[in-house]
Amino acid sequence: MTKPKRIPYGIADYRRMRQDDMYYVDKAAFIPLIELVYQEEVGT
């Protein structure tokens, strides 16, 4: 049975994620939404 992939909490090193066979999810598309919500909360 194969070992399940781990989720790389707190790891920003892409090379390490690949070497350790971890999941990688690109969340760059969410950055504008996060910035918008932040601006609404802070009022800037």
C-alpha cells in the first residue's frame, strides 16, 4: 500500500514539497479576494 501524501502546513519551499511527495495547491488566484476583504475590514 502506498503512503498517502502529506499536506505541507507552514512549508514554503516548493523543492522540499516535491522531494517529500507532498500536495501542492496554487492559491495565487485567491490573493485579490484576500486583499479586497482585508481592505474592507481595515478601511483603507
